[in-house]
Amino acid sequence: MKNLRNPPKAPRRFQVIDENTWIGSPSVPYGVIRRLAYEQRKSQRIPYLRILFGEAGRRGDPWGGLALEVNGEHFHFNAGVKRWPHLHDGAGHLTTEGQLALANGVPGLLSTSCDWRWVQDEVDFTSILNDAAIEQIATHFRNLPGTMFQSRMWAKRWNIEVKPYHHNCTTIILEQIERVSELIVEESMPLPAFEALYQLAGASRSELDDELNYFLSLPESWVSELLREATESNWDGFAKAQTQLSHWLTWESLPKRRVVRGR
């Protein structure tokens, strides 16, 4: 196993221009790697809490979205626009009616699966919270009461006031972190909130996160070649958390480099 000294943080794979234009695309190879790390993580320790920044560049929300991974469970509070065909055009764009609906608020939807192809960054927040606090957050989201989703971006675009107790994917997470830890992050958009949480969590990474960072730093073509050696035919379904692997490939079987920390 080769050594890698003080590896830099893997880059995010999207550059957003505006809500309809971005550089980059969802990645099946990187998504597979993140999913394999997730499966390994679930088997290593409980409780834990991670915050995922993903879907950066989706049409209509150039800031992306935040989600929680708590003790192997995923929670992503969102608008669930697909429930209302008249709010979107079927190609990823909101209609004017859809923009106004999100600006004013719609009944929110809590998703409990993760499409790893869209995840751009992750931060382990476990060391900041005690076990009881982590379980409180998990319990809250497992039993989330009916909550209104209000897009901060579209509210600002249409000059509509944000209503009390109307959340987006970001504020609903920050509220719970503040409730159990008294840590206050005064942000309401995913990317700046994630950056603030990342700073609070500190730069230390677990061995598993170091290994994950190594794979995410490789060119996508290299990761694809590594996966090609396995006989799996549905990597896309695995990255989207729709299927399980049907062969020997696990996190432990991947060729890794041991990370050496300098002084």
C-alpha cells in the first residue's frame, strides 16, 4: 500500500454560472465510490452525523442542497416539485407558477434516499455533537411533522418575505444543530452554510475519509477504469442507491494509498 502525505482536499465537480447554466455533471464513478464509503461507514461506528452538500447546479437552485446522514439514515428536506406537474415543465425548469409557489411556500417533502451521483462534498460533524444530541436530531427527522418548504432564492427573486417556520433544506438542519448544541450558523443557503459547518468541524479526517478523499481526487476516468475490473452491470443504479452490489467489491477490496500526516 503506497503512502500519500497530507493530501489536498478533493475538488468539487461543479462550477455554477446561474440556475440554468453550469459546468460539470453528475458522476456515476464518484457516486459509486461515495456509496461504497457510506456502506463501510455504516458498519464502523454508530452514532455519527454527516452533512452532505449535493445537487449543485440543478436547474432552479444554483446553490445546491444540504442533506443529513445520521447513523446510516438519510434525510433531505425539499420542495418535492415533481408532485405537482403544473409547477415544472418536465425538463427541470420551474414554470412561473412553480417559481411563485416555491417563493411563497409549499408542503415540504422529506426524502430518505441519497443519489450519490450528485453529492459534491461531505463533512463529518460527529465530533461536534455528543451521542444524545445526534440521536435527538435523528429522532426529530424520523418523526418530522408537516413543515412548509419556502425557497429563499425564489422568495428573494419575487420579493416575497420569508415566513416564520417555513424552512428550506438548509435552515431545517441548522435549526436542529442549534437546538441540541447551541451552535448558531446564520446562513440560509446551502453552500455558505456548508462552508461554515465545515469550518466548525475542523480539518481532521478519519482514515476512511482520507481514503475517500484519495479516490475523489483521482481523475474520473481512472475511477471508471478501477470499477471496470469488477463485473457489475448496474453502477448507475448502485450510485443512485436503487440497487445493491452483486459481487465481491467492497470498500476493503479497493486498492488504496495509506495517508501519512506530516508534522
